[in-house]
Amino acid sequence: MSHLSHAAQAMAAIARTITDDQLANKTPCLEYDVRALVNHLLFWGPSLAGAGRKESVPQPAAAESDVDLAAGDWRGGLLALLDDMTSSWAPPSAWEGETSMGTPQTLPAPVMGEMIVGELAVHGWDLAVATGQRLELPADLLAHLHDTISAGVEQGREMGMYGPEVAVPADAPTLDRILGLTGRDPAWV
């Protein structure tokens, strides 16, 4: 099983148990409560899945904040989207060449794929702690994520993906060190 599928499965396990009354809970991702973070995932997810297939999926006309979770089965939609991302990035060809998120700008497919793994893992943690859950990720995925995020953290900050680093002890668990790199406090409650 790939790192992307492990990260997607971990997020899916969290999403299955989020209750509608938890949608207003704050998350460690400062600009999002649970509802807004789910909106973010539903808005960008189709483009991320399309990138694995090298298909250009245009952004919806509505803004990210306009996704209405009350209008349908948000949980089923998110779970289906996670399955689609997993299947679209499963073939080795997904990780070859260039791809995009429906924009003219392309990135090397491995860079895009690793970005998605990180997004799923970190936003999975955001959703987990915001709803009183624990994100479970395999040790090999955590080691891989630490290496890839460490290598691209400055670029990620320049792109606005990560906040300023939060100091975490060098002997802290790997997930805590990853979170610190991305600007999150592992002790957030």
C-alpha cells in the first residue's frame, strides 16, 4: 500500500466519526474550523485526484467557502473523494512526468503526489485533534513525511502552505516533529 493510500485511509477513519455538531469546532489550522477544513478538502480534492490521472479538473465557479455541507452527504462525498485520490495516484504512471491542479502551472508529478500525502496527513491530524480523535499513521509513512517535508519546508512556507516553525524537541515523536515543521503545535487542544 502506498503512502498516499495510508494517509487517505487515516483521514477517512477520522471523517467517519466526525459528527455534525463538531463541524463548528476550531482546528489547529488557524483559518479553518472543521466545516471550513472539510470545505477546503471537498473544493480542492477533485483537482488533486485529477492530477494523478493527468486530467485538468477546472475549479468550481463557487468559492471554497461556498461549499454547503448541509446541502448533502458531506461525509460520503469526502470518503468518495479520498477513494478517488487513492485510485488516481495508484498507478506508477501517476508519479511520472508533470501534472497540475487544473491550472496552467505544472509541477513534477512526484512533487505533487508528495504534497498530497502531506496535506492528507496534516489535515487528517487537524480534523482528528479538533474532534477529540487520534490520527494513526504507520511509522514508515511518518519517516517518509518527515524527510519530504523537511526537504521542502522553506518552499512550502513561501507558497503559504506552512506557517512559521513551532519548536519541538529533537527527540519528540516523528508526527510531532512533522507538525512543528508545518507550523502546528503538537500540543494544541
